[in-house]
Amino acid sequence: MSSIKAKRRKKAGAGQYILSTILLLYTIFCAMPILLVFIGAVTDEKTLATEGFSYFPSKFSLDGVSSVLRYGKQLFVSYGVTIFVTVAGTALGLFVMSMLAYSLSRRDFRMRSFLSIYILIPMLFSGGQLSSYIIYTSTYHLKDNLLLLILPLSVSTSADSSICFIRKTAIYSRC
């Protein structure tokens, strides 16, 4: 039988404590505006107008929350669309990028050089947002369609870093 060696944990040095402190402060500073929005939602409107936003408001009221909840059905539909676009776009983008990255990782793939250049050029020289909108709406007829939110980001060249990462992972994972 083979013996299993227990790994010893290295003691955290001063650098780890400094880095942890910096990351903790960064996390707190990123969370503070979000917390302020939630506190503002339960603060009285007159208090907001006179005193402004504060982490410790003098008067609380649920009028802000109730005004948002008046749009009940629309609110749930909007969140449903957001969640669907996020999940479908992530799944489709991962699928497309993984297929492309795998084919680029194969040395025997004939179109490897062509596809690498075909991806690299639009990444460096983009046509811009307006030209992309015109192409998607007039050529692909995706106006007022959920596919307009899903397809462009799943096949865009801004995902090249993900393609390169997946490609390198596929190359180094082979034994």
C-alpha cells in the first residue's frame, strides 16, 4: 500500500496579511454604495431631500420599496429576461468558445492559422458599437428580439481572452 503524505500548510507571512487587508478594504469600499442604495430605499423621501443620503438616516419609510413593488408583474418579467439572457448567453458563449478553442489547440487542424488571424484582426480593429447595431438590426433582423442580447456577446471577439485561456487549458491538460 502506498502511504499518503499529509501536506503541511505554510504559515502566512506579512505579505499575506497586507494583501488580505487591502482586499478586505477594497471589498468594503465596493459594497458601501450598494448598501447605501438599500438604505436609501427605506429612508423617508423628505429626509433624503433635506439631509441627503446617509448610512444612518433619521427617519425610515417603506414608500420607496412600495413604489418599486407597484410594478409587480413587470418587475418579475424584467428579472426573468435578465436571468434568461445571462444563463443562455453564458451557456451558448461557453459552448461556442470551447469548440473554437479546442480546434485551435489541435496542431493538426488545417485552418488553425487562418482562424487565429480571423479572430485577431477584429479584436484589434473593431468596427464600433454603431456599426455592430446596424449589422444586427438590418442584416440579421434581430431588432426587438432576445437573440440580440445573446448572440453578439457569445461570438464576439471580446471573448478572445476566454478562447485563449480555454485553448491553453486544452493543450496543457493532454497527457
